Amino acid sequence: MPFKKKSHYQLTVLSVLLVLILLLYTGKVYSMQIINPEKYTGKADGAAATRTSVLKAPRGEILDCYGRQIAVNRDGYNIVFNKAYVKEDLNDVILSLVKLLDKNKTEWFDELPITKKKPYKFIKGESTDKLIAKLKLAHYATAKDCFIRMVEKYELEGYSEKEQRLIMGVRYGMDISDFSVSYPYTFAEDIPTELMRKISESGFMLSGVTVDVVPFREYADTSLAVNLIGTVGPIFAEDWDDADKGENYKARGYSYNDKVGKSGIEYWAEEYLRGTDGEITYHIDANGNTIYSEVTKEPVAGKTVMLTLDKKIQRTAQDSLAAHIKELKSKGGSVTAGSAVVIDINSGGVITSANYPTYDSATLGKNYDKLKDDPAKPLTDRAFQGVYPIGSTIKPIVSVAAIENNLYEKGETIRCVHQYNYFADYKPRCMGTHGSIILKTALSKSCNYFFFELGRRLGAVKLTDYFKQFGLGVKTGVEVNDSSGILVSPATDGVGGDTLQFAIGQLNAFTPLQVANYTATLANGGTHYKATLIDSIVSYDLATVYDDNKPQIVNKIEIKDSTLDLVKEGMLSVTEDGTGRAALGDYPIKVGGKTGTSQVINAADHSVFIAYAPFDNPEIAISVVLEHGSSGYTAGTVVRDILDAYFFSDYNASKEDKPFVVLD
């Protein structure tokens, strides 16, 4: 019985104490939440903090004029260090990751400009200024000096020398990329799915490491219009935060590990293709531990850029150039390369810009040195940057200038006697002896003598002025880099040799893009449009049009209908019974055209062909150049293939069939 009384007494005391404790805590909570909430809110704010980090937005896509995919996005996996979750074992985590990736033969980022093996040296060709400055060493510091300082800075004393080098490679990358809660560090990109699973399963052992699903750039056809589409790549160190030398992407709100357009449309359209990053906010307690996180701003994908390019015609032109050049070479020809451009006559939109030889963007990085040193220059955008004398394809402009300035009348004959003897010190010869001929025949047969005479009547100054009006020798205004060509400044009209050479397309040199645009200007009656690759800028989901890029007129050339009819009559004769008949003499629709053979010193002549169609109601203009193709008509096969693709292929619906774009 005494034992029971004692137990009952103890239980009563404990119960009373428990009630008192509960009352005390209830009073405290009541005081904090009801009586003095502002007092304790302030304390809570002082004891905790929030940090905001970036949520990357998908890059906008690039499509052709019908919405066919050119540059799109696919999901991939990145290994990312998130500072909000990094603990004191950072070096151990890095080492574990490095060993795991090495075992799985997967690369990771190591931007330390020091060799990975002893004896440690600076990597040749890489700048060490930033490294030495970061480590606060003298400018003459050696790689070994930097190594020793980093061992101390990153607390690597307990690791082997090999492990030290591996860890410091990552830690240095974190330093130069401003690794923080706001700026996560990308350790490796686009890792295999199996490796992603291994890391995800080991997540509890890798503090601060996440595997993020991110969009990666992918090209539907890695050999299609590669010069124009361009590439996306990492931000170079000099472009990150050096306003004097580079782009200063840091000041523009980019993260160090962002991908940006490096060339072509990817570079030009960066402001459209770049999305608006979102934000994730981390709530951190007084001890630096993350309590929870929340998405406070959703990322917005970049805009979609729709090009004027037509993928199908682009592919046709590229394949035709390759096949035709290879065939000519197999028959002993000296042709080495070529290009083709197709322009929308009523807008200046570039439908096709093809080059041969070209390259595959998927292997560009691996093969860059080989491509750079290739004498065939596959990296050169011949269509936009190659400059060529265009031979007799200049003659339609000379014809327009002569008629409009009342220096040639309809029906007038000029007698070709083979050698032009007007100047005592320069007596050039025609390729034939054509006798008395009119303009139509002169264009059809490409009589140089006839155009020597027209050129002399006009003079070099007036000829040059007309060339400029048609856009020759000046930049086209196209969005990516193009050459202005070579337009010789005429000293005086008294320099007879230059004048005669101008009139048959020699001395000056122009790009295939300029030549196609000049042909379009002539075909539409004299409206010279700015060349463009951009059809429109639309939302990522294609629902909204932000900019429909209306055609821009550069200038209008005064050409009477009677003049245009006379010149076009000659260009029709070229394809029906003249120098272009071999390629287009039996073509089912009428085509206006002109062949050209441009002379090259100590090498075979270039072959040039311009065309527009349909003859009565033109839609497209074409220029084709075959380097060392010998005769103008040899380029006609490529012209015919392009015409077939545009007019007779069932895949080419009209632009009005684009159902997915809705105007605001």
C-alpha cells in the first residue's frame, strides 16, 4: 500500500507540472501572435533570409517560311551546383562527381588554364591574366605558383596532388562564374540518361548537386544553310565581363554558363531568341539551412524567328550544286565550288542561299582546324561573302541605262565586226562576229561588241551609278554579314578600257546575293528591296505575331515599261534560243535569263547564270555562280533544278497556307 501512495503522489506532481508548462507556452504563443506580433516578426526577419536564383527560359526556335523546323530545342540533363544547398564537404562532393564522370567517360567543365598532369604548365594559347589576378600573384607567377596558392585558397591540403588538380579546376570555374545562390554553377552539360539516374540515386551523398532538365539546341538538318543559321555556344571569358574587349554579357543579365548565339541568325536574333528567365526563391534560416523554396517568377520562352528560307528549295539547291559540280569534275572540268541564291521578287526575302562545298554543324568543333585549312574553303559563305566578276549577266543593266538615257533606240542595229576599234590603245574582241544585230539578239547571243558600244556611249560614271541603283557594289542590308563587293571608282569617262570592261561585267566583282537581288529588281520593274532573311518574329507557341517584317524599299529605279519590255524580250530569247537554251530551251514555263562567263587571271573562267520566273508574272529571281565553271551555260542545270523545286514540287504550298500564325 505505501508503494501505491507514493506512485499516485508522483503522478499528480508530474501532471501539475505538465499543465503549467502548457499554460506557459500557450501564453508565449499568444503574446507572439496576438499581443506583440510586430516585435517577433522583426526578430524572425533578422534570423532568416531569402535568396533568389535563376530559372532558365527555353531559347526561341528558328523555323522556315512554312513553319518547318530548322533550329529547335530538346530536353537534356545538366549537373548543377546550387549554393543554397552546398555544405562544408564541397571539395569531397566535387571529387566524387569527377570520379563518377571519369568512370562514365563523360566530360565536365574545367576552365583552369593549367595542364592536368605534372609538370604543371600554363596551357598554350589560353590567357592566364584572370587566373593570376584572382590569386593576387605577381604577373610573372608560374603555373606551379598558382597551383600552390589554390591548394591554400581552396583548402586542398588533405588531398593527393592529382585530386587537388581535379578539384581546383572546378573551384576556379565556380570563382570566375560568380557562383552564388543567385548564380548556380553548371558542372557538366547534356549528360547521358544513365548517368543522370546514378547521380539522382546518390543525391543524398552529393550535397548541393542537382540534375536539371534543360533545353538544348538541336538542328533538324545539320548541313542545311549552316552559314546562315549559325551556331550557339558558351560565353567566352573575354565576353563575360570585359566591356572593352567583348560583349559584356554579365552586364546584360546573362549567367556565365548561358549559351548565346555565336554567328548567323542565332547571333543576329539573340535579343528575340533569348527568353526571360524566371526566379526561384530560397528561404534560409539563421544557420544558413534552406527551409523551403518556391518558384516566384515563371520563365518565359524566347520568341520564334520565322525565316524567308524554304527548307525544301534550300535542300534542292545544295544537292544540285554538289551533284553538278562533282559531275563536271568527273568529266575533267576545273570547277571547284559554287553558290546559288533565290530571292522573292516582291519582298527581297531570301528563299535560298546555297554553297558548295559546305560542312556539317554537328561536327564543326571536331573538324574545325581541318575545315579551316581546306583549300576549297568550305567555311566560306560564298553566296553572301564571295565576290566575283559577273560577266555578261551585267548586260541587262547596261541595256536599261542606254535606253533610259536615250543612247539606244528600239530597233537600232549595231554591227559586230569582232574587234572593237574605237580606242587607239585598247581594242578588245568579241567572242564571235555577229554582224548587224538589235538588242534582243545581242542579249540572246551575248555579243560583247554590242555592249562595248553601249558602254562607251554611257561612260564609266553613268554605268557605275546604275550598278549602284541596282544594289551592286553596296551591302544588301541582309541581317547576317555580307560583302559589299568591289565597285571600281571610275576616274573619268575618258578611261576607255575600264568603261568597256565595266560594260561586259569585268573589273567589278559582286556577291551572288547582290546579283540575285539585282535580277529581282529588274524583274519587278525597278523596285529595289532590302534583302532579308526574316519573315516574321512570333511567340514561342506561334500564336502571336510581334513583327511581320514588311518589305523595305531601298530605292526605285525609273524604268519605262517600253524599256523593260525590250530588255526582258532579250532575256526571254536567252533561255529559248540563246546561250541558255541548253538548260531551259524546253522548259514548260517561260523564263527570263542571262548567262555570263567572267574571266579569271591564270585560271578557268567563272560560270554565272541569272534567271527570273514566271516570265509574265515574276515571283522569284535566281543567281548561280560556279567557280571556274568555264562557260555561263554550265550553271543552267542548277537553275533548272531550282525552278523545278519551286514550281513543280507537290511540297511547295503557297505562303497563304500557313495556318498557325494569328495576327494581333
